[in-house]
Amino acid sequence: MLLGSRVSRRVLLVIAGTMLLAGTAAAWRVLHTPRADYLTAPVRRGDLQVLVQATGKLEAVKSVSVGAQVSGQITALHVANGDRVEKGQLIAEIDDSNQINELRIAQAALQVFKAQRAAKVAALKKATLAYQRQQRLWRNDASSRKAYEEAEADLATVRAGIDELDAQIEQANINVEKEKVNLSYTRVSAPVAGTVVAVIAREGQTVNAVQSAPIIVKLAQLDTMTVKTQISEADITRIAPNQPLFFTIFAEPDHPYHARLRAIEQAPESLNKEEETTRTDSSSNAAVYYNALFDVPNPDNRLRIDMTAQVSLIVHVVKNTLLIPAAALTRSEGKGRYRLQVLVKGRPVTREVSIGLNNFVDAQVLSGLQAGEQVILAQDEPLGTGV
């Protein structure tokens, strides 16, 4: 009995040891067996926009460079940068000494011609009387034909002199008006209402308007801004006038401004800047951009000239549709069909789905998925074939 008891104990110890080793091995396998981890995203409902992205520059809807049309020293400057001015408001004054003298000279010349005409009118009266007297004498055979013809010629000469003086007086009147206009140019006024955005000249500066009109100030109407946006030739056929859009500026990246496209220029901007030969030689490998224009109200003048606008033109919009990340679409079957994998109860299952709009961030699901399902974007280990 003692021997049998010892054998039983040994058997029990062997069995217990074997079970302990088996459990330890199983635990080790569980702890060290690699597990596939999946990066997933839910199928969700939302809105999708397909956009054309572009960059533009803000400009004043209307801007004017106000220059001097006469030469002289600026004696007074009545505006500063940022001032709002009305149409006709005095901006600057230029020394008018030369213009006043030129006007006086022109007026004096006019008076000379008028005096000469008055003398000719008196001579006309005398020549007329002499002609009439010779005419009577000639009819009564009391004077020679030569005397009659000389009186007739003198009368014609005096009349021609008056006609010449009338033309000279008209020309002198024009010169007087011209000098009056030049004198008025010494008072520089605003041609339009707007805001002074730049003061180029300074008080005391001498301007020379002989070759070109020197700019004194620049005015702009800032209540409405125009955005000139460059659209790539790859996107130009996707946009049209009246198309909705929004844009942001660097100072307010989270505040979109909404507008509608006003116009699209028919030729690239380079056509207006370059000679034809230069454009032909340089444009063969260069990207081509077309200007698209739109206006945006600016009542508080928050938008400023030359700001950069990040423009998004809305090509398509769908509301409340099924969406998945575009990164899930890695295997195309053609014609909008894709194969992707869905995580079902921890296992990957292959699905074929139909995709509509795709803005390369999100894609519209037309069929093959339901809201709430998890599509696989990436995984730690290669997947086997799902069922």
C-alpha cells in the first residue's frame, strides 16, 4: 500500500507539472502573438463640396491717380493718407504765377486784335464811301474806270483784312480760354469721391508736367473691392460667371467672405504684358492662368488693397449624403466603382462600393455602405481575404 501511494503522488505531480507548462506556453503564445490593429473611419452623413482652389489679389473697384497738368511748385497740400474726399474737393494748389502771366499775355493779344479790327471797321466805312462815290461818278461818266476799279479793290482789301482779324480774334479767344484752363489746373481737385490711399508728392515739391503728368495722390473707392483671381487652364472650364464662391484672408482665416463670380477674362494676362514674339517663345512650357473677377462689399474697410485672397469656387454641392474619407479608395474597379474593406465584428470584409463626387478629402457613397459602418483606412499587418 505504501508503494502504490508513492506512485500515485508521482503521477499527480507529473500531471500537475505538465498542466502548468501547458498553461504557461498558452499564456506566452497569447501574449506574444501579433494582433492586427486597424485604422478605421465611420461612414457618416454630411455635406460635400467640390471646389476649385485659387489665389487672388484684392483691388479697389475703382482707383484714380490724380496728377498735376501744369508745372510749378506745390504751395499747399490739403489731404493726407487715409482721408475721405468728395468729388471736386480741393486736393492741392500749385504756384500760379506763370499761368497768371500767360493769361494776361493772351488777354493782351486779344485786345490788340480787337483794336486792329476796330481800325479796319473804320477803314471799311471810308472805303465803302469812296467806292460808292466812284460808282456814281462812273455811271455819270464823271470819273475814269481806273479810279472806280481802285476804289472797288480798296474796299475788298479792307473787308478781307476784317475777316483775317476775325479769325485772329477767334484764335486769341481760344488762347485766353486755354490759359484760363491752365490757371484752373493749379488748383488740383478730386475727379471722383474716394479715399486717399497714397500721397506721392509733398508740399514745396516742384512738379514738371512737360513730358508726363506727375502724380500727386492716388484715390480709391474702397466700399467695394474687386478680387482678381488666377485660374489654371486645367480648371478654367469648370467655372462660369455667377458661380458661388467664398474666400478668406490671412488676417481672418476662419472668416469666409461670400460672393459670386462676375467675369472671366478671355485671354491670359500675359497677352497684355508681353510682346507677341516674347509670349510665343516663353509660353510653350509655362503654366497658363486666366483672371476671374468678382466683387465683394467692404462697408467697414476691413479688406485692403493688395491683400491675398484664398479663393474657393464651388463647383458641386450635395447635402446630407453618405461620406467616407477619400483615403479609403485605394482600389478602383472603374466607372466610379471601388473595392474597400469594412471591419465587421473585428474582421475585415471586402465590399464593392459606388462613389459619386470626390473632393479628395471626402467621397460620396452612392451604394455599398451604410451609415455607422467602419471602413478600413490602414492596418498594422497585411489583411487576408475577407468574406
